[in-house]
Amino acid sequence: MIDSLLLVDDEDLFHLIFEDACSLLGIALDLQALRSSDKADELFAEWKTNPIGRPECVFVDLNIIGSTYDGVELVRRINQIHGNGVVIGIISSSSDPGEIQRAKDCGAQFWLVKTDEIEPRLEAFRDDYLGYQNQSSEFRVYQ
């Protein structure tokens, strides 16, 4: 089980779908959702000096409307500017190979395709989580 998980996605309805699926599958003890990559970036800057409250796993939407950074850029910033230490990946309705490669190049550890039937993908991710946490799992696309 993941102690703390952060979802960064601009769709409130998807927050509910994701939270329900995580609850159903017993994935996270604590789940926080943000609508903005800017807010996530600010929090990771704070967590760099005071890690209290920092999530151990982050799902970032590819396209975050109204934000300065898209999901891939936020992944890059979290990994390169704020210091790695979290399991991080992209969650998107897209499965474009170019975008997936761009995310992988920026340090994303996984890509989860967003659909209404997200539970099977999250279940597979949950089963692989320990490998991501100890960095023994290779990048995977959950379709």
C-alpha cells in the first residue's frame, strides 16, 4: 500500500473517479488531489526543504489546462529541480508514442492510460509499485 499519493489533474470529475478506484483497490492511505501543476511545483519546492507531507507517489495528467507546465514538464521539474525521491508517472487519455517517450526521457517511471475503466490499470500499477519504489521496475505503459 502507498502511504501518500498525489494526483495532479485539472478535471474534478476525474479526481472522484480516481479516488474511488484507489479506495476500492486499497491503494493509498492518504490521497491528495490538485488541479494545477503550478501548485504542485510550489509544494515540491517547499517539500525540498521540509519533506513533511510530501507524497511518496505522484500521478500527473499530461495536459493540465490553466497551468504553466504540462505534465511532462512537471515530472521533469520534480525530478531535476526539486530532487527525486517519489514514484512519479503520467496519467493521460493519450497513448501517443512520442509523448510517452518524452515522459520517459524526463524521468517518468510509468504511463497510465486514463479511461472510465481505470481499476484494472491501477490494480496492475499497485502490483508493480514496490518495483518502482526501489527502482527495479522498468518504465511501463498501463493500457
